[in-house]
Amino acid sequence: MNISCEEHRSAVVLTLKGECTFEDVDSMRRSVQPFLDRSGLSLVVDGCGLERIDSKGLESLLQLSDDIRAMGGRLCLAGFSGDARLALVLTRLERRFELRETIEEAARAVSLGEAA
């Protein structure tokens, strides 16, 4: 999997491309770690290039979400489709995460505090 994390004006964007499996969870966490101590962090997970995500990948996203919420921030998923979106639906996690179609919509939602 290809992972990148960049800071933008309104949010930090974590981009996931390829397949997110148990082997990638530590790399994903390390990419976001420098930003996790920020109170009120707005994190957008860009899943536009994500082909598949397994249970460990989903678990890692849940943990990130819980950690960010504990610090008064928000996490929003953007562009999840295909098998990655199906994994969210089958596990009913689409109810737990904020889902947006585009990165721009997600960044706007987390920075302005819009409801999901």
C-alpha cells in the first residue's frame, strides 16, 4: 500500500492507495502520529485510491477516530468506493464514520464542524 500524509489549511489528509491490510496498519499509524497530539485535529482519510481494506485496517481507522475524538478533533472518510466502501457497509461501520464523496467536502465538513 502507498501511504502519504500531508497538512493542508483546514485539515490533515491521509491518503491510502492500494490494499490496506494488517501489514500496513503500523505504517498508517506512523504517518499520522506527528499530528495526533494536536487538540482539535481535523483528519481526512482519502480512500479514492483504496482498492480494499481488511479488518485490521478498519480497526486501525476506528482507533484513529477514537484517539482524535478524545482530543476534541474529527475524522472523516472521503472517496471510499468499491470493495473498500463495501467493507464499511458489511461491517456497518458506515454508521460510525463520517463519509463524504470528495476530499474537499470532507475537509470542509471537519473544519466547519458540519454534521455528517
